Amino acid sequence: MKPLTLLLAAALAAPALAADPGREAFTQALPGLDEATSQSFLRGRSLFAQNWVVAPAKDSEVDGLGPLYNRLACISCHPKNGRGKAPEREGEKMQSMLVRLSVPGRSPHGGPLPHPAYGDQLNEEGIAGVRGEGRAAIRWIEREEKLADGTPVRLRRPRIIFSETAYGTLDDALTSPRVGPPVFGLGLLQAVPAATLRQMAREAKPDGVKGAVNQVWQVTAGKAAAGRFGLKANMPDLAQQIAGAMVGDLGITSPLFPAENCTRRQEACRIAVSGGSPELSAAQLQDLLTYLSLLAPPPRRQGETEGQRQAVQRGQARFAAAGCAVCHRPALETGDAPWPALARQIFHPYTDLLLHDMGEGLADGRPDYRASGRQWRTAPLWGLGRYAEINEHSQLLHDGRARDLSEAILWHGGEARSARERFRRLPREAREELFAFLRSL
């Protein structure tokens, strides 16, 4: 693995593409795909946008929705392959967000212990004859903080309100609200060797920053492996991430997860008609894997004028000086990969894929394998400047609590406390330069 200083230099030198795809920036394939791969990519794109239907149906290729589910299609929680958002008002329905559930303890493989009545997430919807699990709403609790120059910033955190619960109380549940994350660039993240993750975790870091690799259960190998996907790095590979989302969010079984998402207490769910065994075939899973592996990250935008470009460059220097680049690592390098477009590439996700203690303010109190209730995987920052244009909102962080960049940074605590305090002390002009850089990603 190249030293951080060389990867920083590579990020600074990374050119912007000549033709910017605009609002389609999250939908582009990596270049150089052969004909067979391109066809698999297109089939995967159709499946990702597909509204699944209740079985039995004329089109048996896309039936099997539920019996319990949250949405009809993958794209519902990842609009235009980008970020979902949290409701702004308490009565507003969660459209691209869900609530993870568990109870204290560990599963046989060391992961979260599913709630005995509701499983590992709240499924609000059910097919005919199967009652949905209930409703979750958000009540925002706000407070004000001030930057060093007196600028006020309003911060909010969510409180989950459950109603219409169908299978008993959720008073004993550990909960974690999650917004649908963007899905581009995942194949590049997959191709970073596990040895690289472990090496980054071992590196000495300033400001008390540590970083850890989550160890999670890999279904295909039948053993523990390094986690890298999911907001707590609780999935070891992209195929398992896809299959887990299909069964968890849509109730679609697959070769990796062949059992329906019904608990023992959900009798109607357990006897409902299936769409096949499994409902998502191995070939369909492979097409989804091809699509999500080969979605390209969006190109950088350096600015249209010389003044804008200089502001971005100064902002990038401030990003590094504040200590943000220690965790939001500007560049990573892939190893071997199934597709040439992913192999031996230096790319710029602004993450180390490691777990970090983010402090009590961001804690959800819900452990996930080796991730504690205070730890989160470093979120990639690529695409950050595109969300307002493509997804028509500016919400950030795992639960959408941050409405702008200032709020997102001020929620950083724990290992990120020193970087947050350096940001707090920046004068207004320096903050705007930092924001110019972040919006260029």
C-alpha cells in the first residue's frame, strides 16, 4: 500500500473528466466493459429499478415480494443511485429510510441478536393477509451551538416513535435509524485488499485516532471475514450486501439467504405463498452484482473559474490540516478483481473503510459484530457535492440529521473531536474554502 502522503498527492493531481454527466453522475458505468459484461450490467440496472410483485404472478421472474417488506424496489431507497433522506416532520412517512432492530446479546455468529418478534429491522408493509410490523416516525430534537466566531449552528437528533406495532411492544429493542446510502463505486471498495484495511488500522495516527476492522460472518465462506459494507462495516462483500438488502427490505429470498424474513411469532408471514425457492435466482444476483460493482463514482468538479479552482485547492489543504484526511483517506488502491476496470486502480473515495468511535453524540447504542454502539465506518465523501442537485436535499450522516456541512462536522466526536474543534475555530472565509473543496467531490 502506498504511503498516505503519496495518495494525498495522487488525489490533488486527479483530473476532472471533460464531459460532466450532470444529474446522471451516479448512473454511469466504468469505462472499458466488454459486451457480455455490458449486457449483465444492463440487466442488473433493470433489476435494481424493478418493482417486485406479490406471488404468484404472470411474470415469475420478479414475483415474491414480502410477505413483509419496506419498499417495492431497490431504487426506492437509493434514488438515482444516490442518498435517501429522513422525514422532516413527525407525521411524514419514511420513504427511503429504515430502522434497524436488535436486543442485547449476540447471534450465533457474533452479530446483533434479532428482536424475537420483529427480526433485525422494522418492515412496515405486508402483503394481503400479512400485517405489516408497524410504523416508525421521527421527532427531531434541536439545540444550538456556536462556532468560535459566534456563528450559530442548529443541530438536531432523531427520536424514533413507533406506532401500530403488530407483534408486541418494541420497548426492549435497540434501534438505529438508517438512510439509504449511495451505491456507486462499490466495486472499487470491494477490491481493496483486506490486508490493506488491516494495515491502515495498525498505522500510528495523530489526535488519538485509532480505526478498527470489523470482523463479520461471510455466508459463502462459512467463516469470519473483514467487514467493509454497511454503515457499521457489517457486511464482508458486495454479494452478501445485495442479498441481505433484498431479503431485509423487499422480502426477496436468494441463494445466500433462502429463508423468508419472518419470525416465529409471525404465523401469517410464515405460511404465505412464496415466489420460488429462491425468489432471486443466482443469475439475477450475479447481474445485480455486476451492476453495483461497475457503477462509476462521479467525476470531481474543480470549479469553472480560476478563483473557484484556487478556493477548492485551498479547501483541500485545510481538509488535510484539520485532520479530516486521517479517516476520510483521499485515495485507496485496489488489488486483484473480477473485472479489469476494478483491478490495480488508485481511486479517491475519501474513506478508510474502518470503524471509528464517533462519540456519544452520534452513538446509536446498537453493537454490530465488533462495532460498538459508538463506532461507525468512515463514510466515503465522493459524490458529496452532487446530492443537492441529484437527490434534491442536503441531508448527511447515517440518519439524515445533518442538514448541511457545518452540522455534519459538528456532530463528529470521539476520535474526530480534534478535527471538529479545528473546524470550529476556522474563520468564515476558511470555512467557505473547506466547503468549496467538499462540494467539488
